[in-house]
Amino acid sequence: MTRSPLFGRRVHIAGSIVDDGALAAEGDVEQARELVAALVKELVKRGANFVIPVDAEPVRKSDSLPICFDWLVWKMIKDNLALRPANVPGSLAVAVQHHKSENQIPAEYAGLWDELRASPLVKIENAAHWNMNSKRMEAQSRFGDILVVLGGIEGVLYLANLYHDAGKPIVPLNLPLCPETTGARRLYNFGLTSSQTRRLFQIADDGDAHDWINKIRFPPRQPVPDRVSVLVELLEALERPKAFAVRLLNPDLPDYADVQTFFDMVVQPVIEGELGYRLVVIDGRQAYDCARIDQEIFAKLHRSSVVLADITGARPNCFLELGYALGRGLPTMVMAREGSSLPFDITTFSGLHWKTTGSAEDRRRAFREHWQAIRNRPSLVPAERLIS
């Protein structure tokens, strides 16, 4: 079976159901839960990972159905572990909890949680003593790669803004679980304007995002298995996480040939072929989303997942873009050709000094080793709260 584009990517399924049975009928709620259960099973089969909160499970007064989907997601990944492919990178689930979570876990899920948290499948991220949804959402958005939302109100919109600011795709489902003016339904209606759809998500190989937002309209007559099939197809068609290249781009400069060869022979095969990113290079030959090239550069840089900054040739624009990436706290790999003359602030920053000699595999191995060494490097100036 061909490896899915979702292999190793973290999917975050979020949302809630309003308590008003007139806005969210019991049948629609049951159908939504059936969809989430089937979607999680398909994602596990494709090697996806998950971001899932650990919290209480409030229920609706009208029918005692759960308001949220979190414990349904936990149950489905546990029930379908046997379907998970071998060698999926990363933890199966990042569990985001706070200091009261353990006391709020529903009794019927305590055994499931104890089994999973004791295994290497789950990475626990704590939101410390912040018993606030916003703080937990900030933690969730740091780890998630794709956000799928259904229902919800203000919290879903806040979470969507966090994902958007990080350049991560948001897939809203237009299910009758909340008013049309809020939550996932508001996001879906926003995306129906063709000029806005790409702000929610983008499709690989310049595919048409607006076609996809219409495919997931999901009329009531559409069976749940068909909905899940279309939704998984969309998730697999999404643009990959972006790795922004800061590098010399002027072919008239003497260092250009070495830099271009390094990116062609080493960077692109590893970043795209092995790690699943899309390498973004802004050199004036691409279709622009913005009016000006400088705006295009910083918009793409701002919303990249990682930055690959090669400062061979010591170009001022490269240092400006590198500084922006470091100041924003983006995961940044600094590189330069061996023997390059570097300013003091860069010589103290661990970087890859690449060679122009040696086999392609030797050079790629050096790149991989440095990537593994620095990929979890903290920000230069960590964001520290005054008080927790």
C-alpha cells in the first residue's frame, strides 16, 4: 500500500455540540459522532497521529449525549491500534491536559487513559495551572498539523485563528451542531467565498481549494461512509507543511552555483522526499498570493512550519529573513558552505557547515544528522510568563 500523505502528521479534531435540541437534533448529533468515529479509524489506518485534550466529558441536558468528541477520539484510537502501520514517526497522540485533568476524567474512560498514558504511544503536554481553554488551545495548536472542526462556538474560532497564524490548514465541517453564525459553520460559510477558501486550506500541486469546500458540504442524504471517504481524500490532498528557504537566489553571484547544487542534491531530497515538507523558495517565478514580492516573502515565512536559512554569500536580505524567523520562534536550521566568513552572532549559533565535496549520500547524511540534533532546539529567547 502506498504511504499516505497523512503518515506521521498530527490531526486535531475539535468542536462541541450546543445543548439546544432545536439547533442540534439528537439524530444529527449521533450522525456526527458516527462520522468522527469512522474518520479516526481511517486516519489510524493511514498512519496519522493525533492531538487530543484530556478533560471532563459534559453531556447535554436534553438527551445526555456528550457535548465534545475528545473521549470518542481516544476510544477509537485505542480500539484500532492494530490497524496502525509500522514505523510511524512520532507519538500516536499528544495529550494536552491541565492540573485538574486527572480528577475530571470520566470513570468509564479511566482504565483506557491509564493504559494509554503508560505506553510510549502518548506524549503528555501540560498546560500547567492554566485551567483556561485559551491556554490549552495554544498548546494544542503548537503540536497539531491539521485542524478539523465541527460545531463549537467562540472556542473553535479562537483555535482556528491560532492554526491560521501558524500557516496550518483548517477544515470546517458544515454539520448542524451549532448556529450558522458561529463555530465551524461560520468558518465553512467564510470558505464558500472562493477568494477566502485558500485562507482555510491549500491543496497540493496548486489544486483548487474551492472545489473541495463544496465537496464537503455534506447534505443530510449523504451516507456517513461516503462523507468520511471524501473527507479523508481532502485531508490527503492538503498541501504539505512548508519549509521556507532563506538562501542566495541571484545566479550572477559567484556563490550561487554551490548553493543551488546543495539545495538540489541535499536539501530538497531530504526535506521533501524523506521528511514530507514542501520546500518554499520565493524567487519571483511563482504565482503570488500578495501584491508585492517582499510581502509575499514575509507572509510565507511567517506561516512556515520550519525555516532553512543558508547564509552563504552573507546577503543582507538573508540575515533580515533569518532574524525574522528567529524572532518569531520558528524552528530554524542555519547553514553555510564550509569556510564561509560569518558574523559573530552566527558563529555562536550551531549550524551546518556543508561541504561541496563527497557523495550525495554522505552530504545528505550530514544534513539528516544536524536536523535531528537541532530540530527541537528552543527559541533564542523563550516566551516566559510573569506568573502562572
